[in-house]
Amino acid sequence: MKLDHLFSPGKIGNVTIKNRFVRSATAEKMATIEGFASEKLIKLFSDLAAGEAGLIITGGLAVTPSSTLTTNAPCIYEDKFIKEQKNLVDIVHENLDSKICAQIVHTGAQTGNKKFQPVAPSPIKPDNYNRIPRELTIEEIESVIIKSFVDAGRRVYEAGYDMIQIHGSHNYLLSSFISPFFNRRTDKYGGNTQNRTRILVEIYEQLSDVVDIPIIIKQQIKDFILGGLDFEEGKEITRILVKTGYDAVELSGGGAMVAPEGKGYPSIILKSKSDENYFLKQCDEIKSEMKGVPLICVGGIRDPFFAEEIIRENRVDFISMCRPFIREPDLIKRWHSGDTSRPKCISCNDCFPTIFKKSASGLHCAVEERKTLKKSKSSN
Ligand SMILES: Cc1cc2nc3c(=O)[nH]c(=O)nc-3n(C[C@H](O)[C@H](O)[C@H](O)COP(=O)(O)O)c2cc1C
């Protein structure tokens, strides 16, 4: 079986993508300490483009100074960040014809910057954080939060990005707005589904007035916590987002709290084949609601032949992967050249400390690093 469908072009809005492979947003911890795109970060994107991923989504760019997830996170909260972001985009565009999408994020209660008080729709603390967030006022939601997403979107557009992805997942700020667990507000941004989704609708409406590139979303489809967003409501939210005009939806879920069954995290440790493709079930149930808007499937996709099958059968429109590209930025080129063996990534999550440990040097595969160290020790 060939991978013809995976290597056929696809479209998101007016942007043609040369194949169906997406590099899912991956925090890199490779910007300068102030948040500018560094040479190291630009080199990573150049490698991903040379490795033939059709659409490369950046790790979340902070829309406010408090929105960073790690130290050395890339920022886009002022115009001063545009120049280096443009250098990054230009390298990708020069290198074959990959397309690049900026993910923009507000980390909300999960801010990685201790200098700032975390903010959230309601003062509800995620399990893995010590500080109780401050509840945002309506005035702040409208004139700070929504405005910062719109301004950030305008800046990445000016930097030449092909697309913008709003991070609406993993219990970060926008995801916590749609969650009945994290959002206990009683005003127009809380309560029923429509009200909790309002912030995502308003961001789209205001941003689409200032940019003419596709605006896509990584949407929380389920929180996997008691009292959190369930799939039925997640599906209703997808319907609202499609109706609003979002140009593609990547479904994800879980986040700050691990589900009782231990499977809530967006990057599940894959112990066997049966753990793979863990958001495909939700994609299958939502595809008919998409009204032609592309559906991007992420979460443990590892078998290229299975990926080919779900594209051929039109169950999803794009295949998105994260961890495999950390170990093999050239994975798609390898598959394209006929070596269709599975990714070398074993989905062990040892890559997380490489971005979350303050002293860590930035995103890389820790397994590969250990292997190299062992080799050099034995040859010494
Ligand atoms: C090191 C690391 C960093 C990540 N950073 C982000 C991020 O910045 N934004 C985001 O939406 N998801 C992020 N994710 C989640 C991935 O994009 C993806 O949804 C998840 O890992 C499942 O895909 P996979 O099984 O192919 O790894 C990250 C995951 C990892 C392992």
C-alpha cells in the first residue's frame, strides 16, 4: 500500500498544503530570554521544513508578558517581536514549500512566569499549580485578553505567517473559559455553552477583520475531569466554531489535571498499539458536523499506513504529530522516500523535562541524547 493520499495536497481556507502532515504545536524553550526568535529556534523550523512537514505549527507564542509557558518561550505581545519572527517565517518559505502557522496562546492559570499573578475566568486552581488565579473582569476580558489575541494575530500576519492557530486547549486560558469546571462566571462570558464560547467567537470576529489568512483553532473537546467539559458539549462548541468561521479545527483535550483513568493528558504515554490514535474516536463522531471545514487529527498517530487509511476514507483531513518530530524532524521526508517504518519516537514523554526544567537546554529527544552519551562513553 502506498501513501498516495497522505502525499496529496490539502487546503485550509485559501492556503494549499503540499501534503496532509501537520507538525502539531510544540513548545520549544528556544527563544532568547526576552522572547525573540533565536538562531537556534529558526534552525529548528528550517529543519522541519526541509523534513517536508506540509504545515508546521509553532509552539505557543505568548500574547501577553504573563502568557509564557516556559522560560525562553517565544513572545508576540509587542511589535518589537515581529522582525525575528519574520526571519523564521522567511527561512521556512525559502526551504521547499512548507507552510507555517503561528500558534498564539494565553497560559492563564498555568502561567510559567512567577512574576505575574495568574488570571482565569474564575479563581479555580489547576491541580498541578500552587497559586489561585485572579478572576478577570469583563472589562479585562474585552480590552486586554481579546485585544491581545487580535494584536498578536495582526503581528504574526505582518511577519508573513500563512495561518494563525488559536490555542483553545489543554486548560490554558481560552480552554478554561469553555470548561464548566474552570469557568464559574455568571455574566455573559459564563453559564451556558454559548456564553462560555463567546470569547472564542469574539476573537475570531475581531481578528478576521484585520488579517486575511486562515484562522484555525486547537479546540478542547473534553477535559477528562469530573465536572469538566464533556464530549457532548465539546461537540456543540465545535459546531459554534465552525459556524463562526474558523478555517480548521484540531481536536485535543485534557491538560492541567490528569483524568481518573490516567489518560487525560494531551500527550499520552503510548504503551501499546491500542493506546494510539486517541482522539480519532472524537474526530469520527464530529466529522459530519464540520460542513467541509478541515478536521485535523492529533494524538498518538504513529502508523503511516493507518494514517493513509483514515485520510483515504475521509475520516479526517490532516494528520498532526508532535513527539515524532522531536526525534525525527525529517520523518515525512523519510516516509516520502519509501522508508515507511514507524517513527523512532517511543512516546515516553522524556522530552517534557527538556522544556520545563529551568536549566534545560531546550526541546530535544532525551532518549536520543542518552543513546549518544552512551555511545561516546563506550568509544572513549
Ligand atoms: C514537549 C511538548 C510540548 C508541547 N507544546 C505544545 C504547545 O505549545 N501547544 C500545543 O497546543 N500543544 C503542545 N503539545 C501537545 C502536542 O501538540 C500534541 O497535541 C500531543 O503531544 C499529542 O500528539 P503526539 O502524540 O503526536 O505527540 C506539546 C507536547 C509536547 C510533548
